[in-house]
Amino acid sequence: FSAGEAVANRVTVAVGTGGQIEVYNHSGTVDVDIDVDGYYTGVGGTGAVFVPLAIPVRVADTRTASLVGTETPIAASTSESFLLATATSGIPTTAAAVEANFTVVPGAANGYLTVYPGTSTTTVPVASDVNWIASQSPVPNFTIADTAGTGSVEVYNSHGATINVVVDAFGYFGPPTTPVNTVA
């Protein structure tokens, strides 16, 4: 990152003793926001199983509705619903979450994008999935998008200018369709 730039990144981090993690900054002073989206359990744990897609699939592209889906560019300070579970994507509507890259094609102002389940709240969460600078090249970020079992998410454009969004899915969390992590 550069001075004055906000950069989002999704990571999976092992938790140490007492639920602690370490964050290291190479030089200078920075502010760090940490948004916790969930956790993984081991064998015999509770929750959904990760099911990878055979090949990644583009599930949305607002640059041209005829390419994928019917979404439109997202105006400043508004949300749009994105259906990730389609016959083409192979993602079931019952998926708890979808692993995807959300790519923003920025407009003429800085901003951030938040991805959240549309059914869980009417208030946009105070978190960001992608941050960008005005008129920057497209900015992707890996996101685990919580669908709340509906197959869709809300995507919020923080402020500034209208943006385009491209969504490429890699897998989902839900009931397994094939054996996962088995040993013959």
C-alpha cells in the first residue's frame, strides 16, 4: 500500500493462545481494521463444508448486463442485490456463503464496497470488502460472501461515484455434493 491508501484483503489466520493473532507492519505507522467474518473447525466440527467449483465461473458483470446476469452499475451510497446461485454457476440457493473475487471498476471518486446478506439486516455493515481510489484500474479482492442461505448478497457502494462490479465465484459453503477430505 501507499501512503494515505486504504487496502482491503481477506485472509485466513491461525488463532494463537487466548484467541490472539499478530499483525506486523514493515515500516511506518498504520491503522489496521480487522473484521471477523467467521471461523473454521476441524473434523467433527459444526457448520458448512467447503465445496469447490470444478472451474471458476463469472456470476455477475455490471459493465454489460448481456454478458452475465441482469445487474446494473451501482450508484454512490446505494446497494444492489446480486444472485450468485444460478444453474450456470452450480452454486445452490441453500449455500451459506460463496467464495468469490469481487472486482470494482472505479468511477471518479474514492470509495469502498461492502458485501453482505440482504436478508439479515437493513443496515449496511461497517466493513469493507474492496477499497479503491478514483479512476484507478479495476481492483479485485477475495471475499467470502455470506448469503444467509438465499443464494444472493447485497453489494453496497460507499460513496462518490457510480461503479461497475464483476463477480467470479470459486466455491461455496454448504452441504457437500461429493466426498470432501476423505482418505481411501
